[in-house]
Amino acid sequence: MTARSPFARSWLFHRAGRALSARALLVVWFALASAGYAFDLQGHRGARGLAPENTLAGFMRALDLGVTTLELDVGVTKDGVAVIYHDRTLNPDITRDPSGQWLTARGAPIKDIPFAALQRYDVGRIRPGTGYAATFSQQDAVDGERIPALGALFAIVAARGVEDVRFNIETKLSPLAPEETWRPETFVRAILREVRRYKLESRVMIQSFDWRTLAILAREAPDIQRAYLTSQQPAFDTVERGRPGKSPWLAGLDADDHASIPKLVRAAGGWVWSPNFRDLTPGLVEEARELGLTVIPWTVNDWADLQRMMDWRVDGLITDYPDRARLVIESRGRVLPPMRK
């Protein structure tokens, strides 16, 4: 048997204290036997630093580089199709209209656009001269890439014969902008339809800053792993520790009622904590480990930050540069899948 993976280990903690059916035991065995890498290298939006984000070309690039998990974002169209796109509205920095012209402003919400109409937009390169282009200057353009359906990604991975890669799916909705997306229940059910259609329950994890979707998932599909995203940065604070009242991101929980963020995640029913890497400390990683949590920080790109996360012995990490991260991870003797080229 291969080394026990963070994904499989956290799944076992998730099942602890509950009677396991024969089917569940089989799922556990499969997770340990066939996906048991000792470190979870997640390609952020595929491999955003190297290829267009959240595109089939980008995910294939990440597969080539030997990630364990494809990290991606999902929205839901007007006609209920789960699609892979980060923003709640069309982003002018990466989106060209059917005539090939860059959008001049934020476009319509994804939820107001039918899937067929969405396919007319090109998301294969970054708009020159933008801050985004300066940040990801190494990204190779792939003109003609469309916003893919979630099922299209599942299908192309299956067609390629890759049976060990996992999928970490983020629900892109916000309690602060309810008019821009479908309700959390709609999000969860649209994703679950595709996951069940392709029989990927044991290879999927669903993550969110908006813990309402995770609470719904816990009720409707408790055997699918959940990752609890947090950010405590000034520009984006979903925890709101020390502020009056409850954060709208935490599905009714108040961070001030819990001694630490790892304890907050456990109170929510989570076994996977995915914090902004800037919010981590060695002490928090150790506390999370003692609580049985798997720790997978986001989004770790710089060499020094990658080295530091490895020093702190996180269980995995999300990165725009899987090639760069792979070198650091392998230098520490951690096990990764082979490159798939």
C-alpha cells in the first residue's frame, strides 16, 4: 500500500465515530491504495502562472506537471450548468467577446448567461497592459479557449486515462452579493449532479469561503470531503475575529466563540482547513494537526514561501506554479505522482 495521503487521512477522520458501510469501506480502501501520495500538490485554477486559468488547456498543463489535485472554481449559468470560472461576473482582464474585442468593463453575472451564449467568449489569454498580465508574465496564451463545463473537465481527464488525480472545487458565491449568483443550494446540487454522473465522489473535495455551501453539502452528501477556506487579511477577512457579531461567511458561527481558527473549523464539522498562507504560523499548523485537521494553504507561489510552508510541514498547498512547487516538495523527500507527459 502506498503512503497515506492527507486527502485519505482527513477522509478517515471525517468518518470517525460513524458506522462504516461496506461501500464506504471500499471507498476508504480505494483512497488509500490508489491515491495515497504523501503530499497534496494542488494546481491553482489549473496552472495559472503558466497557462490560462480555469481552462481545459490549463488543466492539461497541470496534469503534465504531475499535480495530485486540480483546483478550480465553479459558477452556475442561467440554465443551471456548472461551469469553471473564477469571477461571479465576466472579467474584462481575461475575456474577449465574440468579435475578439476585450470587454471594456465587468460583464454580466454568470447566472444571467445561458451556457451556449457563454461559449462565445474567449478566455485564452490575459489582456496586455493590466496588472494581472504583469503578475503572470510567464503565462502562455492559448487563443480559442472557452469557459468549460465542469463535466467537460471530468470527461477529458477520464479520456486521458488519468485515474489518480483529484479535484478541489470552489463554489464562487458571496453572502455579500446574493444577487450575482444562484442560491447556495443550487450551487451544491449543480456540482453534485456532475460529480455523481462521473462517479467521482471519492476523488472530489468541495471548498468554499462561504461556509453555507459546506453546511448544505454536509447534509446532502456527507461522504464528499469539504475544505473550509479562510482569509484574515485586511483586504479580505472572512473570519472577522474581534468584530461585533458573526461573519456572514461562516454559516452562523462566530469566530470569537472559539479559541482559534482550527477549533472554529472543527466546530463547523470540517477536517480540512485551507487558510491564506499569510495567516499561518507553525503553532497553528501544529494545533490543527493535533485536532486531526489537514492543512492546505493557498496560494503559495514564491520560492521563500514554498520553502517556509514545507518547513512547517503542511499537508499540501495550492499554487499557480506547480513546476516550481514540485521542485521544492521533492527536495524535501515528499512523494508526488510522476509527471504525466
